[in-house]
Amino acid sequence: MHKFIFVVGGVMSSVGKGVAAASTAKILQSRGFKVTNVKCDMYINIDAGTIRPTEHGEVFVGIDGIEADQDLGNYERFTGNTMTAKNYITTGQVYQEVIRRERNLEFGGEDVEVVPDIPNEIIRRLNVAAEEDGAEITIVEFGGTVGEYQVLLFLEAARMMKLANPEDVAITLVSYLPVPSHVGEMKTKPTQHASRTLNEAGLQADFIIARGPHKLDKPRRDRLATFCNMRDGYAISAPDVSSIYQVPLMFEEEDFGDKLLKTLHLEGPGKNLEDWKKFVDHTMALEKPVKIGVVGKYFGTGDYTLSDSYISVIESIKHAAWANDRKPELVWIDAEAFERDPTSVETLREFDGILVPGGFGERGVDGIMKTIEFAREEKIPYFGICYGMQLACIEAVRNIGGKTKANTTEVDKETPDPVVYLNPLQASNVIEKKYGATMRLGAYACNLAEGSLARQIYGQDSVSERHRHRYEFNNDYTKTLEECGLFISGSNPDTGLAEIVERRDHPFFVGVQFHPEFQSRPETPHPVFGAFIKASVENAE
Ligand code: GLN
């Protein structure tokens, strides 16, 4: 029998439902259960690949190439499990499948109805995920909040599952308890409304995760118990914390795991987060900083959106800094500032290392070029990811090779020196406007050149890394690149595509075509991030 825990949001989004779902999985996993996670997103998009990162946050890529919601990144980082397409469900996928079956006469002449056929398809998918991951407990997170029109059919699926197997389904409402400044006390009323909205959908929350600026006090607990039908102790305090990795510990302080097991009629060992606590305590005690400047675009819409767009990069820097006994200090630098005032690139000198993450389009590219040139000449550790690798190649060919018009065809279709270009397979996708799920996506092998820094860093001669890009380094320029001091130290064994470039005349100058940030874990940082931070620490010293 599979057990399911549904995690739904109340009052407002962005209060940490994803971290709550990931932490729930972590707690149960630490107690010896086989767990998995599923994220359900309410939009019609088939996947997150076609949504602007400033709209939706980072697009997380699975080994199978799924372009998913960033919460899958939290699930992977907290549990070490690998998420694939089955772990990510959107309304679009559900409807697409129901309509496909209807066209195939699979409904045997019946009319196809929104209820129950849509919830039935959701339930089928949840069972497939649980089955394929061999999970005893599946934690299912619904995007958005209760009361939104589009979440109704997903709530209906949860209701049908709970009705059929009441002992196998638990409902967690992650809700927000504001402290209005003119009142100065935590208000439960919005959560009471959210709880009642859930009741209208035929569901009763077993737990309320009470997000807010501080802990629940006795009167608040009592009020949630009375007005939201909560058992004593089943409203779990979740005050703001400085590190998301504290959240499982915080939940277990209130014996969340014991209570979950009781609700699901499971027997299991008690809490077991000692090692995790040691890890978290170590990270919190670090004082000596490593200062990393992250240069890119997507910087116009305020800090919140920004950090969401690059969440896996941010987490990877943290993991690597902690492993090097340093407190990560990240500064976001808008590449366009260097276009407005080229001399301001000098401000980069204060950083121990410079990272240029992935990106698309032409905005900010000139500023990134100045950044790369500066890091290269001043021998500041440089780590370029995806676009950051492509632009590093172009920078070298332009400024060292003297081909001043070298470019990526993403920015200049007519460039005489297309150092980065659309290879023929991709060109047809663009011409035919087939944009959804057609980039080079998911895990590909990368062979590491003998004697290279890359091979030394990984300690292996071949690795597998995840991709998400449309353009490629143009191998016609391999020799030119080498003449400019950049050599290809990693390439795909089947296609010969360039995967890693590095300089020998620099303390650390590495560009990777893939996205290593998707495979970094808190306790096992990604090797290239680790090496970059190590070089940055050495640079600082
Ligand atoms: N825009 C580049 C491409 O499509 C890089 C993509 C990225 O950085 N993720 O190839």
C-alpha cells in the first residue's frame, strides 16, 4: 500500500511549501522509509520550459530532460532522490492525456467528464510516481493556494483518494500567519479562512504548518485547534529561519514525524536527524566569508525573483563554501551596469571569485563580456555556466584572437565568426517554431581530457551532467580557441560537442556547457563548484 501526504498552501504562495514538502520527505526518509515527491503545477503549460524565469523561478532540469518547477530541486537536495518526468504533473499534461485517450476511443463510448476523469488521471499519475519510485510514502505538493479556481480538480483527486483509503492519506496545510505592524501580534484569521476553504473542497487538514515571523504561542495554537479542527499539537510552528536546511530539524522539534506516522497508521523508528544537525550546525557556525560575485541579467525585478531564478546556483555556491569552511557571501551584479559605465567593472576586484550563470538573449551580454575579460586578465577565479561558458569562448576569440565580430548567433545572426551557433538539428526546431522541450536537455556523458584540470577536479575520466541550452560551441573554432589559450577539456563522446573549456594560464578559469548546479547536494557539493570556491578562497588569501 502506498501512503500519500498532500501539501497544500493557504493564504498566499511563496511561504515555503516546497521546503516544507522536501523537509517532510527528509524527516520520513531519515526514519527509514522509502519516500518520493511529486509537484503538481496548476498551469496549462506542459512543463516549465516555456515560462520566463522571472515569472516562475528557475527551470529545474531532470536527468531525463524534464523541465520542471524549481521545487524538484529542493526535493533532490533534501532527499538525494532523483526526480524525473513522473514527479512533475501539470494541468496541461493531465488534459493532454485525457484528450489523447478520448481520441483513441479508450473511454469505450462514454462521455468524458471533467469530474471524475480529470481527477482520475491525476490519481493515476500519482500512483505511477509512487510505484516507479518504489515509495512507501509519496509527498505531493500542489502549487498555488487553496481557493484558487485551478487547484480544485487536484483537491478533488486528494479527496477521492482520502475517501477510498482514509488511513493512507494525510493533508498538510502550509499557511501564513501575518503579524501586521499596527497590531504587533500574529493573526490566525486568514488561516482559518484557508482551512474552511479546504473544508469546502471536502478536505480536512491533518496538520497546519504555521509559517510566520515567529513561533506559535499558546493562544494561537488554541485558536487554530478550535477554528481549524486541529488535534492538539498538530499545528506545527514554522517561524522564519536563516537557512532552509534547518527546517527538518525545526519540524522534528515538534515531533512532526511521529505525528505523521500516526496519521498514516505506520509504525517506525523515532527521529533520526543527528548527522543532519551536525551538518547544519557546522554551516551556521562559519564566520570567515568567501565573497562571490554573480554577474548576469534577470536583475530588474527585485531580490526575491532574482534569487528564485538562480536558486540551484545559489544553493550550489553555499554547499561548496560550507565544504571549504567558509560562509558564502553572494553579491548579485547587474551586467548592464558595466555597459552603462565600463570603468565600473573595476568593482569586481573586491570579489574572491566571479560566476556567470546561464541565460538567454542579448540583454546584458556586453556587460558579461567585460566581466569575463576582467576576470581573465586580473586572474580572478572565473566559473562560467552554460551562457557563461559560451560567452567565455567568444570573449577569447574576440579579445585575444582579434576577431572582433565573433559572436553567438543567438545575439548576431550575421556574425562572420559564429563561435557559438545553432547546430543543424536545432535550426529546424527554431524554423518550425518547435520550442517546447526541444533544447538540448537532460543528462549527457562528458569525457574529460587527460591532464586537464577538469579530470583532476572530478577524479574520473567520464561524467554525466544535465543540460539546458539550444546553442553550441562551433567545433570549426576549436583551433582558434586553443590559440587563444582556452582548450576543450570535456566533450561528448557521441557528438563531439564541447562541454568544458579551461585556461592553463590562470588560477581557475573554467566554463561548462552543462548545468552542474542541478547535481549539487548540501553534504556533497558539486566538484566543480567545490574547486571554484577553493580557488576563490586561495585567491582571497
Ligand atoms: N542561451 C544559451 C543557449 O541557448 C545558453 C543557455 C543557458 O545558459 N541555459 O544555448
